[in-house]
Amino acid sequence: MVAWGDSVPVLQVQDEESALFALGEAARAELEQTGAHVVGVTGTVGKTTTVAMLAHALAACGPTGQTRASANLPLGIAWNLASLPEGVRYAVLEMAVGSMARNTALARPEVAVFTNLGAAHLEYHHSVEEVARKKARIFEGMPAHGVAVLNRDMECWGIVAQAAHARGLRVVNYGTHAESDVRLLWHDAASGRLGACVHGAERELRVGAPGRHMVLNALAVLAVAGALGCDTAPLAEALGTFQPVAGRGALWRMRWSDGRQLTVLDEAYNANPVSMAAALDLAVALCPPGARLVLVLGDMLELGTEAEGYHARLLKRVAGLGAPSVVLTGPLMASAMLLPHWPEACRVVHSPGAEQVAALLERELRDGDFVLVKGSAGTQLSQVVERMRALGVPTEGARA
């Protein structure tokens, strides 16, 4: 150990990467010694939001740490383990399909959550079935008493459930399926209230974040709570105050300097067919009566050889929504926009990049517009949201 200046300690190592892994492994060993619980979260959709919701809810039961910066590959997991606050009782870690064997060897989760499976990462893994098998390797690092919490409604559930059973894990299912251990009974979108059957007992609670996908995330939280033996009452209460994170469903209300008031549904962090469908459903549900719905959609990347087909099917659905204004960006959207029969009342334009999209919106958005912004991270649509927010000031209830 050497001193850097007068107050900052510096540990000199021969190799930074090896040192970071060693720090992560040491931190995980300390969690083991203190009896802390580690929850790993994977899936093609909803990992980061589910991590945030789990951490928010579990904090009602004890000190909790979580993945930061979506760092979900081995180095990121090691960094997050080493960066956990001292004395945590729960650690919630996001775990990506890439290098899953290394990820799970580091994290060694007691509970593994599958949020959903669908078309994503196909450029590298070729099929949803292959993605399911590779993500199921999360079970390899789990203890004998581990619990797999699975979305019973997800594609390729059977592949994942079989892998969990093969490891001798207890499987807890959640969703709308009749075989779900934590099953949705009803949901009132206006109030956010829902009813669920939790291992045979009916519960009623409220989810602060809007959208059916958020309801399913809440069911996953209840399933994890049961797996960890937590009191579900404080967790259920905490779910009522959960709000989406930026880029993943945050709702921004703003007033521009010229007086235009706008609402932006910020889904700009990433996109694939499953998450795009959920975002469209949410935008339609949240758009107030009389407001103009504006859809700003970017390419869905990493879909492999079927990318054009996924975009064509998406825009066919978009055309059927009847939104009066659709702004597209990216080469895949440019090709696909020629295929649907767009309604006469729908104005569809394509802009080559985020900077041009932002300029277009600044010129053409109207007072009262409700704007969905959604695309893969590579389309840089998050910059569009930042530009829109920078043009004005938040209004009452700026973040819902």
C-alpha cells in the first residue's frame, strides 16, 4: 500500500483485471460468512428494472446492494461485488448471457430470477432456444438449496425449468399461467392495484410503476421474497413507491421555453421485439384522451438474419395503432417502413440519426403531445430524451 497525496490509499497490483476479480471473490466470500443472500437476475428483457425493483423492495427488509451501471459481465459483476455497501443483507446482481459460467461462478446466487426470454442477442446466439440454454447456466453456480424463480409465461420456459430441475433446484413459477406459484389474478391499470395468488394465499397490492410488464416484475419480487423467507408485507408496501429508472420506462413531464407542455415515455436505453411490444402497449395505455401520440422508434439491433422480418412485423403493428405521428431512425426501420399500409392520418418520417430526430421533434412537437422514445442503445435515442429535457423545465409530477 502506498500513499497517493496525503489522504488517498492506493493498492499497487501487477494486473488490474486479476486484482478486480480477486476483490470480487473476496467480497462474495464475505457475504457467505455474514449470511447475506445473493439474488441473480437474468433474461432478455427487464433485467435492470427487475434488479432495481427487487433492491427497492428488499431494502424494506434489510440493508441491500445492487448492480450499478448495468455492469453484468464478469468484470462488472466482480466490481459490483467489491463495491457493495458494508453489512448488506441482500445483494441483487444483474447477470448477462455472455460468459454466464464465469458470471455465476463469481456471484454464486442463492436465488436466480428469469425475467423473460425472447428475440435478443440472436446475432451471437442464433436462436431463442440457444439463448435459453446459455442463460440457464446461471444454475451451475447455485447451491443445492437454491431456488429458480421463473416467468411461467416466457418463451422456452420448458428448457429453463428442465435445466433447473437437473441441478436439483427448487423451481418457483410466477406469471399469468394457471401453473404459476405466484399468479396474477387481476390488474387495474388506472390505479396500479393488482391481486395475486401467492402460494395459495390471495394478496392485494399496488405497483407504483405503470405497465403490465411491471406487474409481472412485481410478481417476481413476491416469489423471491418467499424463496428468501422474507415478510412480504413490507415488500408489498415498498412496491407501491417504486418508479422506473431513466431509459426504462421513466415518465418525464416538461414545459419548453415556448410554452409547449409534453410528456415523454423514456424507453430509450434498449429495445428488442418483446420490450418494444410492451412499450407500445404502455404508451397507448398512458396517452391521455385528446393528446397526440408520437412514436419515436429506432432499430432493434443484434437480431441476426431475421432482423428485417422482426422490424417488418413491428411496423405492421405500429401502423395498426393509428398513431398520428411516427418518427423512425436506423437502416432497418428505413427498409421496413415501406412495407406496411400506413393510415392516411398517420405521418411517418425517417431521420438518419439521433441528432436529426431531436431537431425534428423540436420543430414539430405540439403542446400536449405524448411521446414514446424507444430503440436499441446503438441508435443513441437516449440523447434525444436528454435534448428534450434540456429544452425546458420539469412540470408538476415530472417523473411518474
